[in-house]
Amino acid sequence: MTYHWSAQPLHTHIIEYLYAKKSHTTDTELYQALTKTYGEVSSRELNKALMKLEIHGLIHVSRLTKNVLQIELAKLAS
């Protein structure tokens, strides 16, 4: 398995993805988009980045179903 570093942190890429999409997304859609850029991304890394962004008030994460999260930019959540 080849692993290479990206010049852009994971949390920055998440914000740019949501801003470009201009709407909400699910965690599975976001995970698929991130794997295209970063290769393998663990669920732990993704959850850590989402938690960091939500604590800083940049995104809002809510649960749609038992296993699906909805993620949106904070200014779109209001």
C-alpha cells in the first residue's frame, strides 16, 4: 500500500468540499470524496476532523438515521 502526504489537511478539505457543494452531505458521500483525494481515510480520522470542525463552530453534524450523519456548513444550518 502506497501512502503519500497531502499538502492540505483533512479538515480543510472537508470545509472546501461542503462550500463547493453549497448544501448538506452525508458522511458516506464525504468519505467517498475524501478517499479520492487522500486514498484510505479511517473512520476515526474522519470523525476526529468532523468533531474538530463542529467544536470550532464551522460545521453542524446531525444524525439522519442510526448509521448516517448529515453534515453541513454552520452558516447553512442557521
